[in-house]
Amino acid sequence: MVQPFPPIEPYARGLLDVGDGNQVYWETSGNPDGKAALCVHGGPGSGGGRGSRRTFDPEVYRIVLFDQRGCGESRPHASDPGVGLEHNTTDHLVADMERLREHLGVDRWLLYGGSWGSTLILAYAERHPERVSEVVIAGVTMTRPEEIDWLYRGVGRLLPGPWEAFRDAVPEEDRDGDLVAAYNRLLNSPDEAVRARAARDWCAWEDAVIAHETTGAPGRYSDRPDDAMAAFTRICAHYFANRAWLDDGRLLRDAHRLAGIPAVLVHGRLDLSSPLRTAWELAKAWPDAELRVIDDSGHTGGPAMRDAVLEAVARFGEAPRNDR
């Protein structure tokens, strides 16, 4: 069994000016001359979990973490209602990743992440396949309209009580329509109390969907400081109300662009947030991807999912390199 590596601290960090008044936080740890790996966090708007450093052998990998626009240690922070999100889109984040690669002098890098991070990894890799050495995903999403509708309406048939509470927290005239768009309006209300209530209601629903995941991290969405919760929910609603600015099915249709990039897709069979079908469809369209289905894990993972990720990262660390 592969164990996570001991905690380490970055040897370099900074704020990268990516334009539009945004500065993206980045850090590097491990071996400065090692194989480059980029950790792509979920949410969108969660911020990069610093524990991701422990996924990689620090003797082998040059580990790069960053916080996407508006969250974590990036500036300005989306918890401030005066911070506009018009320059925070999928295309902006893909461009930020490429700018960071150039800034750090990386030729090619392994991409690791899950949930929303999976969508962003796929968008980047299909745009810049020549810059990606391998991919490891834990929790596959493509943020298609059907996936958004499932998470914020469809799965409610399995959780009728929590879903009704989520639905009934928006104005009555919006309850039969687009709930994500309704929350997007509430989370951008000029009234601080309205914004705070909407953020709590959003996170309560997200926690209800993962409450059965006893091997993972139930309760993880509400268990965050107020500023982090405000940024997370505001950015999530912004992205999902706009369908992540991705044409329906584009990432799956363009999976042929990933040919030649080895990948391991790790997905929990108990994932109600992102049902297995999405990972299955992607693996069928991407012959270089190996799908590992973890029977006892859901969206927040667990020991078996952690082991599968660690094994994949260790295996790719042994692969011949021509990157920096």
C-alpha cells in the first residue's frame, strides 16, 4: 500500500498577474529539478488544498499548486461582493494555467485534480495537449448541463427533504425554474444577510448529497470559514449558472485531442454528486485512459480512492521524462 508523503513546505511562492486586475497565488514544493505536476482544485472556488502536496514523492516531483481566480490566496477575493466575476470563466482559468506554466519554465506537466478540477484539466489538456505528460483524476466531471441539472435537481429524488429545503430557500417564483440561476442572484444580493443565508443553504445541500460517504469527508462544504464559503458558493453559482461557458458535450466530443496522453481516472461508485456514467463515457472516448472504479467511495473519496491515486502518481513518476 502506498502511503501519503510527509508534510512539506513550499520552496517558492508568489502572486502571478494574469490581467483583468487578478493575481493568482502559486507555490512550488518538492524537487526543483523534478517531474512537474500541477494540482488543479475543485469547486470551482474551493481554493487549492495544501494537503495535495503529500500526494507526490518530493524527491521525484516538482509540485505546483495554485488557487484559481477569486479564491484561496488569489486576489481579489470573491467573498467581497464588489469584486466582479465577469473575468472569471473557464477560458480565463485555462489561460491562467498556461501563463503559470510559462512563468515557471515548465515544458510539460502531469495534471492532477478532481470534481470541478477534472473539468478544468480536460479543458486545458484539450486546448494544450502538447503540454500535458499524464493526467490523474479523482472524481470525473465534465460540467455538462445534464450533470448540473442532476446535482441541483435530479438527485433530489433520492434526498427529498434536504432538496425541498434547498429549493424553498429561493423566492417562490423561482422554485420551478433554474435553481442555480436563482441562487446566483441571491449570492450577489446587495443585502449581506441574504448572501450569507444563500451561502449556508447552498452548502447545506452540497453536504446532504455527500452525507452517506462514511469513508470520505461528509460535512466538508459547510466546514469552512465565512469568507471561504462566500467565495466558494458565489463562484460555483456563477460557473454553473453559465454552464461553465462550455458547449454541451464539447469536452467529450473533443476527447480525441487527448490521444497519446496516459491517464488514470479514479471514480467512486457511491458518488451521487457525479454519477459514474460520466467517467465511463470519458474512458470509452479516451483509449489512453484507465478507469478505476472504487466500490466503497463517493465524491469525497476514501482510503481506497486515495491509494489508487497514490499508485497512479507513483507509476507516472517512474515514467521517462522529457519535461522540466
